[in-house]
Amino acid sequence: MSRRGLGLPLPKTVPGRRRLTATLVVLGAGLTGYLTTCIAYPRPLFGRDHAVARVVGLPVSEAEQQLAAQGFKVEIEGEEPDPEVPAGAVLAQDPPPDLVVPEGTIVTLTRSGGPSPVPVPDVIEFETELATRVVLAAGLRLGDVDSVPSATPAGVVVATRPAAGTMVPGSTIDLVVSQGPVAVEVPNVVGLTRAQATARLAAAGFRLGRAIRAEGRRGDPNIVLEQRPAGGERTTPGSRVDLIFGENP
């Protein structure tokens, strides 16, 4: 309503009228802002405002209780995977934390589904350092690194827990690494025939090496006079054992 309608005299000077116009513009802008806020956040005329609590990362049930205690309404809107926020915790909130809004405002929460399942990478026969980089690059965490005796060279991965290809949601992956072959005792085959010696060596996990004729040593050419490595020595399975035979008398 104008000053004339209110029965108030109009300013007689131009500067006075300009001040009046500016005052009316400011009042109109303030009224527009207030009406916009009332439409966006309906509330009683004399309600109280509060800063929205930060609930990201909290369990959804705890977040609901905390927001309700502030006088807000809570709605859960969907679930999204996230590699960091645990499943069942709040991933996002709207309005954001610390924004001052009226009581009764609806705060929308997005629930975290936890990390998306990814397959365990196949790192068998990788060296430990390379296997570790591959596991981390896949978004997984490195767990225990165990070592076991194996024919595989030392420091090479022979297994993973869980096995390669298993779908896991950001889990910890254990590596099983080879200690290298374990030395075992070479059987004594001196005095046996060549066929007997070969069979006994094979049963112990060894292979026949060279068959050597010992010059100047008399004996049955089919009987083992000596072996290298000697019986009782320890070496890795799969190694070759050389046999020495005598010459005909």
C-alpha cells in the first residue's frame, strides 16, 4: 500500500522520493525471500531453526535418531556402493551438514551398500611384490602373507585366500608364497644294480644323472660302486644323482 493510501504525505523532494523507492524495494526483496523459504521449508510461523547435524558415516538407525531429536523428518532414498563407507552407514545427506533449516524439514539420507564385489585377481606365479601391487590395484586389501615349502622358486605366489576369481566386496586377500623346495635326504644306492638304483632314486623324488665308468676300478659293471651326491646328503627333490660303476675284471 502506498504512503498516499496510508494517509501519509509523499516526500516533496526528488531525493526523498528516491529514498522511499529504495526502502520499498528492500522490503519487497525481504518479503520475497521469506515467502520462498516458507515454500521450500514449510513450518509454523514461529518455529525454530536448527543446524543439520553431520550424520555421514553413522549407521542409518543412529542417524535417524539424531536427526529426529533435532526435530527433523528423515527419509531413506536408495542405496549406493562405496569403497570406503561401510554397508548400512549413511553415504550422503540432503540438506548438507551445518545448514540452518526449520524444524520439520525433511532430511534425505542415502544408505551405503559397501564396496562393490570384485573378482580376486589371479596372481599365481607372480613374485610377492608384484602380486601385492595387483591386489591393491583391484581395490582389495592385502592380508597375511604365509609361506610354504614348494617346488616353485622362493618368493613366488602359489595360492591366494580366497581363490582367484572369487567375487569379494573389498575384502582382505591373503597370499601364500613359496619358501622354495625343501631339501630331502638322498637314498643310498651303493651296491644296487643300475635298475634297482634308478627305481629307488625315483621313489625318493630324484632323477638318474650320469652313469660313469670308473677307470681302474674293478667290479661288476652293473653294480653301483659310488654315487654323487652320496647317500644321506640332503638336496632338493628333482635333483640328478650320478652313479659310478666299475670296469669288468
